[in-house]
Amino acid sequence: MVAILNTVEIWTDGACSGNPGPGGIGVVLRYNERERRISKFYSETTNNIMELEAAIVALSTLTNRCRVTIYSDSEYLVKGMTLWIDRWASSNWIVRYGELKNSSLWRRLYELNRMHEINWMYVKGHSDNKFNNICDSLAREAIRNRSGIDIMVN
């Protein structure tokens, strides 16, 4: 019997005030007309770490194997997951200059990516994408308030 996978749409964004500096993530998950919004604050981080962390937090909330489309305005994240991740994994996370930067986060994403059927999609940031803009606001608000949220919107 073939298992039917739930379909989930996820938008993620990371922000950092200074680089490095305080950071935040914003996540919107949509499943069957339900919407969950998550933000978290990080005291000392970088923009790239926040982009990776947003995807990790989003995927870590899923309790079953799902068919997922992740939308991100981070080329670093999307290209990493669609073009480079398999090569990095096969080289044991070693690149020309030594260990891959942020390798622990990339390793976690690699594991999560294998648990689900994921389509990684790049969206232009700070444009007219409603959910990307919500994620950006959530991430920036987490930095301002030095705290996060986890709420169901509808």
C-alpha cells in the first residue's frame, strides 16, 4: 500500500542586525488551510546561519513524512540544498579550504531533507510575496522584542 503524503507549504526567512549580531527567524507553515507562524530570537549569529536555522526549525516541526515546498529568499540556502548538498555530503563536509562553513547546520538540513520529499524554491525577497514578507516581519520582530512566537493563525 502506498502512503499518501501530506502536502505542506513553508516560507522561511532569517534576519540579523549586524553581521554578526542579534538575529531572528520567521517561518510560515501552511497545511490544509491551517497556518502556523513561528519566530525565534538568537543573541549572536549571522545572516546565513539564520537562513539555515529558519529551514531547520520549520522542517523540525513536521511530525510525519510530508511532501514539502519550501520558499526562501536565500540563494545560499536554496542553491546549497539543490546544487551543492550531495557533493558536500559525499566529501564528508570538507571543501577546498577545510571543513564546510556552518557544516553542522548543513548536516542537519541534509538529514531533514532525506526525511521528506522537498522542493526548494527561491523567491525574491522584499517584493510582493505575501508570505515571504510575513516571515521577514516575524524575523525582524523577534530581533526587536528579543523573543519569538509559535501561533496558529486560523
